Amino acid sequence: MSPLKSNIESFPCVSEDYIRGLNQSVVAAPVVSASRKRVLIEKIKGLLKQQDAVLVAHYYTHNDLQELAEATGGFVSDSLDMARFGNEHPASTLLVAGVRFMGETAKILNPEKRILMPTLQAECSLDLSCPAETFVPFCDEHPDRTVVVYANTSAAVKARADWVVTSSIGAKLVKHLHERGEKILWAPDKYLGSYIQKVTGADMLLWQGFCVVHDEFKSGELEKLRQKHPDAAVLVHPESPDEVIAQADVVGSTTALINAVNQSTAEKFIVATDNGIFYKMRQVAPGKKLIEAPTGGSGASCSSCAHCGWMAMNGLENIATTLEQGCNEVTVNEDVRVKAYQSVKRMIDFSKTL
Ligand code: SF4
């Protein structure tokens, strides 16, 4: 029996339906008119300067936010590079547009800085599916395993881990640990864990968390779309189901997929990740055609779409309010932070060796 199969029966995970329900109740940031947008952008630019703040945005946030981050000396990236940038930038306040674990990671690395977020309600289904209350005892039941957790986890889960990783270095780190003879306890994403297990051959015990966005990509519909566009390269984020990953020309982190669009000789791409990434893909390869991988069709739920509802909670209005009022500050218990820092710092140091 594979390490993956042996784990499933006794798994202490949160109900997928419960998490999907939470995601469906999310309210996106309001769409603003062109004139209001101009006013807000000017206001935010002024407030960023006045408060010695820098805007760090994830690839999955709205185009307006990514544009604004770049226009004001901030940064747009995946969670690993957001953390690195925030750590190296001299600003005393980091305004993190993304989801809660990204703000917490910024605080873990920068305890002396003020970390603000446009909203503190933006969750991540991977984080929600791996509560520390059940994860910590699960780890304690497997003391022979090295605990490796994905960045999409709470500070408390990171504090229990030996290592934190992002999708850009997950396989490389697990390979490294496997070569040292270590057995892994992986959390929370079951698909990413399964993919890394296949690629590295490592002995991995997998937590059964999932991403509400990537879980919606449909392999049957993707096959039909590939037949319609046989010249398109298929780019897949490894948080997607195994049958979707199996059809990929490139499997990789958000940054790896953007690089693939830029460097590939293909002119057309079917992209299986959050469609917020199209902003950056169009920027690096303006002439290329991008097609969303299908989330509809057989097995689709009423909430199927290729965009994260929690990421969509970040908007210009709540950025302006946050800066103006100094609200939505991220705090992390200091004992937890100190422990979580060790595993996050290990990831950053390991990434420098690659
Ligand atoms: S897209 Fe998925 S993994 Fe990313 S923040 Fe949203 S729920 Fe979490």
C-alpha cells in the first residue's frame, strides 16, 4: 500500500463541504468606477509615502492592485518572493494584499514592522483545512517523520513544522530530505503532496487539504479543450487534481508558469490556475493567447470558477481605508512566531542554495 493510501482512512481533516460553504459566503471587494479608481489610486499613493509603507500583492489579486504595487515601488509575486521582498525592503509598514497566511508570514519574518492587510477576513481553504488543533496531535502520532508544510498554513501550524515550503521549492526540498533518508509528513494540500510524492519517490504521509479553486479544474473538459486547441501548451499548478496534472506540458508554481509563458515557443496556452495570474502573463508575453482551463462541465459545482473568492476581497477601497485608519494589523503570538520563524527561515535559506 502506498503511503498516500495508507493515510486516508484515519484522516482527521475538516469537511470539504464546510470549507466550500465558507468560500461561497465570501463577498468580493466592490468594483469601482473609473473616476473613483483614479481618486483612490492618488489617495493610496500619498498614504503609502506618508506612512513609509510598501504594497506587496499576490499574482491572484485584481489587476488594479498588481498595477498599483508595481507603480509605487512595491512588488507582485508568489508567496515565497512576497516574503523575501517584505523582509528585504526598508519600509516600516508592509501592506500585504493577499490572504491571511501571507500577512502572517510577513509578520513572522518582520516582527519589528507593522503588517497591514486590506482585510483580515481573506482566508485560504488550504489553511482552513489544516487547523493546528488537529494537526499538532497528528504530527505527535508520527514522531519518526519530518514535518513539511506548505506556506498556505497558519502561523501555529508553521510553528509545529520542521520546514515550510512553497510550490516553487516543495519538490526540491522533499527530494533533498528523501536523499537524507527522511520520511515526510506533508500538509495540507493532498494534490501537491501526491505530485511531489510521484516526482521524488519519497515516503510521504499526506494531509488531505485542498484548494477550492484548483480542485475545480475538470480533467474531462480539459481533454476536450486540448482537442480543440492542439497547438496550445497546457500549464498546470500542482494544487490541481492528479488527472489534470497528468495532462500538463508544464507543472509548476505561479512563477514557473509565468516563466513558461515567457520562454516557451508556443503561442497559445491553456492555464490551470487562478486567472488573476493572466495580468502578469500578459505583461511578460503580450502577444500570446491565454485560455482558462475549464472548471465547468461534468462535476462542476455552482461556485466553479478559476478565481479565488478570498483573493477577490482585496480592493482599492479597503486598501485606502486600511492605510487611512491603520486598521487590519496582523499580529502573531510571539512564542508561536519565534517557532514559526525557524521553519520559514529554513525555507528561505534552502531556496538560496538552489
Ligand atoms: S487560490 Fe486556493 S490556495 Fe490560493 S489562496 Fe485561494 S484557496 Fe488558498
